[in-house]
Amino acid sequence: VVKQFPFISFGGQKGYEEAGTDKYDEEALRYMYAIAVPLFIGFTIRSSLYEKHRGWYTFIINTAAGGVYTFGFVMMTPQLYINYKLQSVEHMPWKALTYKAMSTFVDDVSAFLIDMPLMHRLACFRDDIIFFIYIYQRWKYRVDKTRISTWVENQPEEAQTSARSEGEAEPAQVENQPEE
């Protein structure tokens, strides 16, 4: 097999396309962009007309920071939409949720203790909103232990057998018997 430059390949996560989550991901981003882009354009126009800036450079920096905060929020919301559409949080592991909780806590402490611009403080609290919605979804959509996971390749035998439909035959079990 001949490898081509730059020896890097891009692709989605295994199971992502088959599970239908890519469709929900694109749908959520489309809805959020339809809301966020006009709001960001309005923010830019309002900032240019009514706020004082030292020059064009500060205007561009402030607008870019507003864009990062706005579209950072947009990029966090598809997971909420996917959870809602699938009525499941099976693809949201506890480790990721714990990391998110610690990150949110540190952001909140720094937002209260450190003097920072209002937009950055609001960006810290938007993370809280997303985090509390994650927690609510974790409580509402319990993980179904009997359902075969699309994200884990090697599953326990009882999860695989309980998820089979009634019409399927069980695979033949071959036992190793000592020769006599």
C-alpha cells in the first residue's frame, strides 16, 4: 500500500454516521447558526454605532471576541440536541461530564474573583447553562444497559444477548472438552 503525503487521514468516529447522530448534529448546527449569525451581525452593527472604540483595531478585536463567545456557544449545543432526539445519553460518558463540571467550576470561580470584561463573564455562565442542561438530560434519559452501544466495540456478553431480537438464533456454543 502506497501512502500519500501528508500521511494523515480525516474521518468521522466509527459508529457516528451509522447511528444517525451526524444528521442531528448538522440539523442542530443549522438551527443554531440561523439564530446566532443574525444576532452576531446585529451585535457588530450595534457595537460600531453606539460603543466607543479607540480605533479600528480595538473594534475588530472586540468583535472577534464576541464571535468566539457566540460561536463557542453554538458549537456546544449540538450535543444537547442529539441527546434530545435520541432520548439517550449513552454517548455522553461520566468522565466527560466530570471534566465539564470541574472546568465549569474553575471558570465560575475565576469569573467572580478576577476583574474581566462583561462578555467573558457571560461566556463563563453560558457554560453553566449548557452544563445544567447536560445534568438534566443525564437524569431524564437514563442509560439503557440492555441496548447495544454503537460506541463500544467489546461489550459484555449479557448486554449483547439481551439486546438480540426474539427471532434471532443464539450462536452455537462450543465447549472445550478434554480428550479421553
